Amino acid sequence: MRRPRYLAGSGWKEYCESGSVCGIPLPAGLRESDRLPEPIFTPARKAQTGHDENISFEQACSIVGGELAARLRDLTLEIYGRAARHAESKGVIVADTKFEFGFVGEDLVLGDEVLTPDSSRFWPADTYAPGGPQLSSTSSSCAITGIHPLEQAAAGAAPARRGRLQDQR
């Protein structure tokens, strides 16, 4: 599951095509790398080939159930908000990041690369200039199209294969 606050990467591409990101309508006239009015929750699931597939919140609800999808959205937005505020106090913008959740037994857990350059898009605040690409410290092409794959595990097991959005138990 991704949590973008800035319009970049594949989110920018989707916005240019449809005026929305993962089914979330955005204001007209935004530029590449613009700060969004509010952070958005943009789920994705692992595609058969290539990059992850962006999906709407409604699609996520149909896959994992509305209650779990809402819980994941709320946790994701809260975690991102705390991290983004801290980073901003240090002169760093967290433009977007990916959180992967799974189950260990009955417990929902946050795992994998939390707020690393592989899972996030970091920009230096002192060089931020909306209207084009930004200097980024990300070491991978992290799309703004979803707070990335939800992972679900069988009871008592480690999270399922990375990137799979699976039906709720």
C-alpha cells in the first residue's frame, strides 16, 4: 500500500490521463511533483508481470473486506503522517512510501522495508520545486500509485509471497 502526498511517478502519469490516482479524483491543474491537498491511500496488488497494479479502495475492499481495508488505510495514513512530519523537521520530504502488511497468526503486522530508500521517495526540502521531477534519494522506482502490496499469511505463518493481495480469511 502506498501513501503519496506528492504527485510523481506513475501517479503523475495516471493523473495526466484521468485526473485521478487509483480512482481518487484530484483537483484540476496540478503539476508534476505538486503537494496534494491531503495524503491519499492508494492500494496496489502484484501484477502477473511487470510493475504492481494500481487498484481503487473499492477493489481492495472486495479483495480483503471493507473492515480490513479501512483498518489498513487508517494505519497507513497515520504511520505516514508521523514519518512525514518527522522527516520535514529534518529537511526531508517523504513524497510517498510503501507499507506492506501481513498476518502472523491473527495479528496484523507491518513488515518489510519500512521507510527505506527502496520503499520510499525522499526529496531534499531545500531543493523542492514543483512542476517537474525532483532530486530523489530513492534507490528504486517507487510509484506513487498505491501504498503498495497488501500481504496476507496463513494463520501462524510469515507473510505470504511478497506483493500478493489475497482474499481475506
